[in-house]
Amino acid sequence: MYEFRIVDQLQKIDKDIYREQLKYHSKRVLVSKEFTFDAAHHLHEYEGKCKNLHGHTYKVIFGLSGFVDDRGLMIDFGDIKEIWKSEIEIYLDHRYLNETLPPMNTTAENMVVWIYEKMTEALANRQHLYQDARVEFVKLYETPTSYAEARREWMEFD
């Protein structure tokens, strides 16, 4: 049905496709990227296992939206990774969260809002690079089946 083939000729810019064709649309789109980190924490004013020092492998999923540039890109996935690595992960990965985050109980519900705010701040500082980029949501999985979520409409209007 589908046979393997090697393209005859690689498409060339300004010959086979023109620069004005690279931007296919002017719609808002959402891109998503996920990361994991390992960290330790404990909870205050909580009666249960999590009152004791313990660790998790967390997963963070970002949903970022905006408008594409003249190349058809909203934001490069590598740029999201750079923001994550340089401005957010440094406070989280292989850290004792009670020590590295602002004063808070290190619940998933508190942490997801902090992560949302850090990504929002990072995008605002790079607004000249991206067409109205904004954070639409952040999901923070504390276990494979349990997560907290922050959404733009809740953060901006509640």
C-alpha cells in the first residue's frame, strides 16, 4: 500500500515554495510541550503520607497559544525547552521544594500556579519574539494518575 521512497529533489525556498507561502494561516494555535523533574517535599498541616519527606517524578505539560510568524511558527519547541531549563526547572529538578520555592505549602495546586506564573513572565519578557503568545494551561502531574491544572481563564479572571 505504502512503499518507501526517497524524494527526487528537496524542496527549495524561492524556487519550489515562496516565502509568502510559508505562513499558511492567521489563526491562533496552541502548541504543547511536556517535561519531567524529580524533587522532594513534604506538606504542612496535612495528616497523611505526604506529611513526611518524600519524592516524586513530576510531569509538567504546557499549552501555549499565539499566532504564527512569517515562517508559520508560533514558538519553537526548543525555545520552550530553553525557558523551562533556564527559568523554571532550576528551582525544581532534584531539589527540596520546600526550600527552593517561595513560601508555600508545596501542594500540586500551589506549585502549578507558580509554574504558570513563571512561564507567563518568561513569555512576557520575550513578547517581541512571539505573536501574542500566552499560557493557556499548565498541568502538573504528581503521580501518573493525579494532577493539578492552572488555566488562563482562571488565572486572569478569578
